[in-house]
Amino acid sequence: MCCKLRNTSRMRKFRLRRALEDRGLKMASVARALNVNKSAVTRWVRGRVPAEKVLDVERVTGISRSQLRPDLYPPGDGASSGASVTETSGS
């Protein structure tokens, strides 16, 4: 059973990193927009976004809360995503 949980964790990590990459977002730019250290965003990519940061991350990245934390926001709960950070050539 531990292996099943580990695989789920790996899938979550991959999804967040991939979602950021698909949107052209870098962890450093997300960290700046959220006024947190880049290491915090790195921890979220490796683990999961803390419950108290989910709505802020959704607002900044455009990644839905149900994708970020389906345990807290089940898919189909009607959540909408907000504006997102855009990368600039100087970043």
C-alpha cells in the first residue's frame, strides 16, 4: 500500500510541475507573484500546495483549485480560475 501512495505523490508532483511548464511559468516568477520564497514553490511541486495557499496559487497561475488539491476541492465543484502570471523575456 505504501507504494501506491508513493506513486500518487509522484503523479501529483509531475502534474504541478507540468502545469506550470505548460503555462510558461517558472517557479521563481510564481514565488514573486505570491510573495514567497522560491523554495516554498519548490516544496509545493515536490509535495502539495498548502490549503491556505491554494486560492492564491489558483489566482496567480490559472491552475484550478481542484487540480491543485482535489482532496479539498473535488473536480466539478464549479471553481473558476483567475488571471495568471505571464513570463516576460527579462525573467
